[in-house]
Amino acid sequence: MAKTTTTASDLDTSTLVERLAEEKDRLFKLRIQHATGVLENTAAMRTARKEIARYETELRAREIEAAEALAQEEKA
């Protein structure tokens, strides 16, 4: 059975914002664990940061796309 993966571009904006908040919360908890010496897998912090960057990049791309569409609409 093939594993299906969802990319940031496949998600709607509200889900994307929700996942971004969850990932930021996860990173915060990982930082606390790292500071207290409890965190065993420090690579988890890196993956969390990368996920946050993916979500923020997709949100920004959508924001730019909407602004360009509005500019085209006003131009016409």
C-alpha cells in the first residue's frame, strides 16, 4: 500500500495556518526539552524549523498570488 503525502501546496489556507501554529508549538516544546537536557533527538528541531519554513513559504506565495490577481483586476 502506497503512502500518500500531502505537501503544503495541497492544503487549503486555513489548514496551512493551523499546521503552522502546531509546528511552532512543537518547536517551542522541543527547545524547552533541549534547554533542560531531556531532548534526545536534536534533529527533530531541524525538521520542525524546515516544516515551519515550508508552510510560511507557501502562505507567502499565496499572498503574492492574491495581490497580483487583485492588481490585474484593478488594471482591467
